[in-house]
Amino acid sequence: MQATARLLVITLLLGMGLRLQAGDVSISAAASLRETLTELCDSYAKSHPGVVFVKSFAGSGTLARQLEAGAPADLFLSADLAWMDYLKERRLVEPSSIATFATNTLVFVGARGRAASLQDLPKLEKIAIGSPRSVPAGEYAMEALRHAGLDRQLDKKLVMAKDVRECLMYAERGEVDGAFVYATDALQTTKANLLFTVPQNLYSRVVYPMALTSAGSRKPEAVAFFSLLHTPEARAVLAKHGFPLQ
């Protein structure tokens, strides 16, 4: 569905005779969106008194499974398409609302001089990576390592993290020699250095899809905030936090 059609769906939902009421809006989002969504939520709450945001940030797979188990959420923002498809197949998100929120790139951070490319990684002892089973950043990293022919060499050197921000924390503390994170995460730290950008031809494009959950599509205040995420205001905040403009 094209962006214009998605906005039409949102407009129709808002115009169904429903009066906006103050209330909670629950958001489940990839850990790497923490700063961006927090800023957008804070700004929206100032102009909509009474609206309270309940935010949960973690690995996309962890959040998807929580929603499947019955955890409440009105909006879901993933760091890859697979977990959005997972919830779509289970009819837990509103299909007509699915849209791309942002994109990103994969980088490697650590102490200065540790590595300048993927080919330098075998000489390192410990490398942090998000658990590929639930963390898209880890899945992208493993895809890049496989295509570079390094996955078997590095297998015993990988330290699994629960989300991309934990990877960054390990690198900041010096508990690992380096970590795979997103470019936007690297901007959040002064304690670790950006060592190199992972070649884009080695892994799938990082796309962040967003959607209203089935419950959220019936909640006017959630629909209203979701419409904000399609606007130039949201894109400006994304750019401020280092996300490439689409």
C-alpha cells in the first residue's frame, strides 16, 4: 500500500465519529529507536495534555514474542521486516497501517586502532553482537560475516547481547574488543569509537517498519500519534538522531 493510501486509512479511522480521549499509548519499539521516539513522545505529550506514553524498548524479536504472549501494545516498530511479518501472520498488527519509519546502516565500534575492516576481526578476542534469534542488528551482522566468509572463524569469539544497546555498552566498558551496532547507536557514545562501516553489499538493507497493533487501531489516541510518525516533524527528529532520510 502506498504512503498516500496509508494516510487515507489513518484519516478514515480518525473520522469514524470517535472523539479523542486522554489515555495511555503503549509503544513497543526496537532499542535503537529509544532517543527518537522518546523525543517525539515528549513533544506530543506537551501539546496533548493527559496522553501518557508507556514505552518498551528491546530487541525486536523479544518484543514481538511478548506481544504474541499477550503483552499490551498499541504501536510496534521493528528493526527489520521479518518480525513485523511474524506479527502480521498472527493477525496482531493492522496490515493496512504497516509503513516504513526509518532506515539505518551497520557499523563496528570499539577502542581506537582495534580494527579497520571486517578482515581485521579474526585477530580480536571478543566481539559483541545482538543475539540473531531476537535482535535484527545481530542478524544483519551474521549475514555480513557469512558473506565475508568469516562466520566460522569468529564463532567462538562472539558475545551475545540481548539488544543492540547492550552491545554498545559492552564496547564502552571495554568488556569486548568491539561490537556490531547501528550507525545511529555509534552517535550516542563518546566512550567507544566508530572503527568502520560494514559494506552494504554484505547484508540486507536495514528497514524499520511500523504499524498499529490490532488493539491500537481501535484506540483514537494511538491512531492520532501514529499519524504523527508519517510527518515532516518525525522525519526531522529522525535526521537529528542520525537516521538517513528516505
